[in-house]
Amino acid sequence: YRLAGVIYHGSAHFTSRLFDKRGNTWSHDGMQNGGKCSFQGAAKEVQTLSVLEGRVACVAIYTSI
């Protein structure tokens, strides 16, 4: 399995971090970015998966592809 995304909760709304097949990381906060993902960099450089912008991880999504 490959980690495809993590959903975070805090401050009364959800955000997410997505991992593409090329090893890149993207973040999504519909309230901040108007529904568009923003590039974060290489997935191997992510310091921690448990927190994103002060929100705590609540769901991890894996794929077999």
C-alpha cells in the first residue's frame, strides 16, 4: 500500500495533505485556497504527518495502486 493522503481537523474545518505517485506533496484547504491544491514539495521532506497548519491528523488514506 502507498499513502495517498491525510485528512486533518481543527478550528472547525478540515484540511488535507495529498501524496502523488511522483513523490510530491500537496495541501488542500478550501477556505484558504479557493478549492485549489498548493504544492508543498517532496514527500520525503515532510517533517511530521500528524499535524498540518495546527490541525491534527484524523484519517490516513492508502491505495494499492
